[in-house]
Amino acid sequence: MVAGLVATLVISMFMILRLSAGLMPWYNIVEIMNLTAQSVLGTPNSIVVGWIIHFVVGTLIWGILFALLAPHLPGSSDARRGLVFGLGAWLVVMITVFPLAGSGMFGMGFGVIAPISTLLGHIVFGLVLGGTYGWLRRL
């Protein structure tokens, strides 16, 4: 879970920097999480709900799932296994979260930049997740 938290914090920092710089302000993954929660769970419209889901998914769900799957993933290092995991997580998000949020498969409702930028984010997430996991295991 610690590796998941670190990876989620890193990717959140990049997202906040991107939004603060005015880059793709219409593409806010936390707002997408909020919209998905409204659609699936009937939650109120709240950015706080989006942030909570973002951290629960990144820290608990992806973090624990990676720890369980890491020994079985291809790759010669934990960082490489994290990369593979990040690619898999990206694919899951593309075919579930974006359609549930109403932006279509692979988020194409946002245009081609959505799947590309999300892919880059998941690559960073996976590398940080795997690298942190490996570092913690060696302590």
C-alpha cells in the first residue's frame, strides 16, 4: 500500500502541475472519477469524492493488486514489472472508467490526447509503483 500511495502522490503532483499551468484544463481525472461515482454510485457532485476515489484506487486497489501480481508479471526488475502493471491499469481505465464517466471508450470524447496523456501517466505511475515496491522490499 505504501508503494501505491507514493505512486499516487507522484502522479497527483504531475496532474496538479499540469492543471495549474493551464494545460488541458478540460481533462481532469479527478473530475472524471467524480462523474463516474455519480453515475455508478449515485454520489453527490463533489471534487472531494473524486480525490478520495483517486487515492483509494491508486493506493489500495492498484497498490495491493500490484503486490499480489508482481511475482507473476514479466520483467527483470520491479520497476519493469511496475511498467507492465501500469500498462494493464491504463487499459482497464480506458475500457471501464472513461465509458462510465460518459466520455467513451479510451476517453475519445476528450479527443486523442486523453488516451495518450493517460497512458503516459500510467507509465509513470507503474514505474514509481514498481520502483518503490522493490526499494521497500529490500529494506
